[in-house]
Amino acid sequence: MDWVSDKDTGLLGIESLAIDPSSPNKLYLSAGIAYLNGGASAILKSDDYGQTFKRIDVTSQFKVHGNGMGRGNGEKLQVDPRDGKILYIGTRANGLFKSTDEGLTWHRLDSLDVTTTNNKNGISFVLLDGGRIFVGVSRYGDNMYVSSDGGKSFSLMKGGPSKLMPGRAVVANGKLVVTFAQGAGPHADKAKGEGMEEGGVWQYDIASGRWADISPPLNRAYAGITVDPGNPQRMIVSTISHYQMRGGIGDQFYETLDGGKSWSSIVANGVQIDSNGVSWIAGSFIHWTASIEFDPFDTRRLMVVSGNGVFVSTDIHAAKPVWKFEDMGLEESVPLNLVSIPGGPVISAIGDYDGFRHTDLTQYSPIHTPTMGTTWGLDFAALNPNVVARAGSAMYLSHDMGISWKKTASMNGIKGQLALSADGKVIVHCPEKLTTCYRSVDEGGTWSEVQGLHTERGRAVADPVNPRKFYALADDRLLVSTDSGASFAPTAAVLASAKGSKAVRAVPGREGDVWVALYDGGLVRSADSGESFSALNNVRYAAAVGFGKAAPGADYPTVYIWGEVGGVRGVFRSTDRGASWLRINDDQHQYGGPGDAQFVVGDMNTFGVVYMSTAGRGIVFGKPKT
């Protein structure tokens, strides 16, 4: 999926996948995210094991939401094992669809009278077996259906649990075995009455049409289920959103050897978590366990998709089984900020897991401690680079380039963005969801309201040379502070667009030299602290701009953008202040563009190295070919 451009970022949200059992080289993905690219949705088809994909747009027929509630249910997409030309997909709001030409076209099966559900998850799974189509619907009451005639008609599978919702299912020994939960998951949604406190495992005898409760002894929401391909009497199920710490495990796992008549825990005696050198997973646990699978070649081996990655146990029956974190190259972290400190490390901030202090880009790096979860704000003092600050649910300061951190005494609001004055003596913080920003001159001991900086998602940026100067954007105006962030006022210049980036970028080592990415308004630069701006006419579109170490022999930092030059969109580099540009990525390496954080930051210690944010693909970096 590295080929996805920023025009199609939502395609990185994969809701379901299916492999053609008769032609395993054929892979199908349903892709889209409701809040990105206008909800554009597609079926992605590969004939070469996922090396390349053909995009089949389905937006006008149904929408996919790979980050919606119920995203762990499934699979919603299936290939008919008897005829690889036939596919089915359960949708969130438009019912069940069928394709008879390998996914190229789709038509709705009106015989199943199901559309949307209260939780907007719709059909939670489709399962094909022996000519039958089983459909689970993400609601209470009537929620299980079966067709025996290719979808021409469906009948309600009466007798199942009426106060639970189906999540996943397998067929084992002539029976459909379904995991149920009090909601769609992966977490509770109390506003919609989905608590996730209860659930179960139920079995439907296909021949007799009767349901039976075969739940393990723990009454919790269940999700993951897998059946031993060599022994249909043996299954393993997992809870979901169950936070019972037991040697690293949050969710619980139960195994049956007799088709559900009895169950035993495979984690009751504790487990060992092998973090595999990943500092941010150490001490964490397996949770949101929506999907589990036996290794078909070695059924002692179990693979688990957790909310924080993929875990694998090679012997689930060991006295204290080891679960190893196998997430190299699969991380789905959301980068939110990054700085490269001259003479120091790269420091990052990400969603959920704080961020890291990077000294070797080829290795996992230590997580910031103390931890606080999602971290947006991050900055260092340009003239005193030992001083670094970060903001999330709390605010922390470091005086040793991020090796150690101390929590500030106070903070107004949470998260948001912050800026450190060039000398590190002033913090300007703009909290999340507030239009008031605050200033501290005593390392967060006390705060005063900043005058003139009242904008949604405000973001102050420090001048790297003058400790008394800060910048910020407000619609189509640049705001400047010359009193150490106490007050801001607009300059006379009017920007070409009010819909550009929220971040003005200051050129390292130069006072008053700032650049602004204006999206369709292009790229502009000011050399006089915003009193006037000049457009770089060779850049037609710019989503992000940043700076890195100057090229050998150059006297100005290297400029990087995610933008459009000469009708081509990508990552570009300029070593002559934007007079000319060199594209440094290609169409196969776009990563969905700069995502939520919208940053492209050059390394300040190595020329040519650049870092880019993504929408859930982690931080990508590039370096010149040697």
C-alpha cells in the first residue's frame, strides 16, 4: 500500500480482506475511511499476491470505514470457494452485495432486508460454506441469516442470543460457531448502549437449525475464533476489550477439544511477553483481540491481532507460553510531531504511545518516560537545544535532549501544540479544543493567557534566533509576537488562502524567515517576519514544508515539501531556496501523504535525510541513494 497518494489516503483503511481459495494469488481488499477523501471507497484487487492492485471504485454503491466501530468484526468480504468469480460483501449501511466478475461490478441482494444499524456497522460478517451464505448483522434481536440458494432468498436463524451481537464465525463439524458481544467493539460505546461487558459463544447446528450456548465459563464479550484445520473439534476463542492483567495478557483465551462441550484457559497460568526489542510494548498487554488464527502448518502456533500489534506464540500449551511481538514493518502508529535537533537526536510524538528518542533509525527506540499516551505538542529550544517540551494529557520538560523528563507543575487544558522560545525560557501552549493559548515563564509553574492568539487549533512557532519572537497562523493572516509570546498581532500581509496548513515553519538559524504551505494556494515565504510574502510560483500545491541540513557548499538549509511541482505530486527537495526542486520519492512510495500531522522534516545532522508523517503508517524516512 506504499503507492497510495494523499488524494486517496482513506484507502489505507482496510476493513476486510479475502483470498480466492482456488487461486491464492488473488487477493481482495475493501478499503476506505469515512472521514477521509470524502468517504471514497474501493475494492482493491490483486492477481499477484498483493504486489500490485487494481482499484474498483464502489463509493456510489456503498461506503467502507476501516476505522469505524466493528472494524474487528468479519470478514465482511468473501470469495466463493466453488467459483472464484463470485464475491460477496456485507456493507455498513447498504446491505449485502454480490459480484459475479471477480469484483469488477457489484449488485445489491435485495433478498436480505438489512441496511444500516444503530452502531453504523451494518453487516458484521459474511461466511460461505457448502453453498450456504451466513450473514451476521451488528444489532440485537434478529441478527443471523442464512441463504441456501446463492442469495436469492434468506431466512432468519431464530433462537440465538437476542441481547448480543455477532462478531465472527467459523464452520466446524457441520456447525456454525459464532462469537457474540454486547456491542460491535473493539471498545464500548455507552451512548449507543453497547457496553462490551457481556458476550458468549453460540453454536448453530446446520442440519437441525438449532442454537446452543457453548460459552466458556467467563461471561465477557467474545470476538476472535479459530478452528484447527486438522481437527474440527478443536477451537480457540478470545475475549475482546477485557482488561484483566495476567502476566501481560488483557484479553483471555479459551480452548476446546470437544467441540465446545468444555473449555480450558490457555493463559490461566500466566504468560511471558517477549517485546522483541520494542520498548513501547514492554509491560503492555494483548487487548482488542478481534482476530486469532492457528498456523495451518503448525497448530501449536497461534497468531493474534491485538490493538497494539501482532503477537505470536509458538507453543500455547507450554507451562508459561511465550507471546512474541512480531510487528516489524507492520506498525500502524499515527505520527503527530517530530523534531531533529542539531547535534542531537530525532524526537517524535505519536498517537497512543507517546513517542520516541531516535538515535539509530534502523532500530526501535526508547519510548518517552514517564508515559502519558497520545502526544501532540513537541518542541526544542533552538539556542538551548537541551531543553525539550512535549504535551499530551500532561506536559513534560527535558533538560537533556529527551533522555529524562519532568512533569510541569500545572497545565491549562490538554494536548494541543506548544512552542519553546529560542532560549527555552518561555512556553506557549495552545490546548486542544480551546481558542485560548497560555504562556509560562517558569517551566509550567504558572500560566497567563496569551493576548491576540484566539484561534481554533492554534499553534505558536518560535523564531529560532530571537527569543522574544513567535509566529502563528489565523486564517489568511500571520500573527507575530515580539514580547516573548505575551501578545500576538497580525502583520499587514494577507495570505493567498485561509485554508492552508495550521503550522508556519521557521527556517533554522535565521530570524524572520518563515514559510507557509497553503495547499491549493501553493507555497509562500517571508524573509521579514511576515510583513510581506512572496509565492514560489513553481509550486502549485503544498501540504507541508520543512527544513534540514544544508547541502554541501550551500549556505541555506535544505527545503522539503509534500507538494506539486510541474504537475507531479510527491516529496520534493530544494537546495537553492525553492528556485528549483527535485522529486525524491516515486509513485510507488507515497504512503498516503503526510496525514494528520502534515509534517515533512529534514534531518539537521545529515544532508538529504527526511522524515514524513502519515495517516497510520508510522514515520517514513528517506535518504539519498549511495
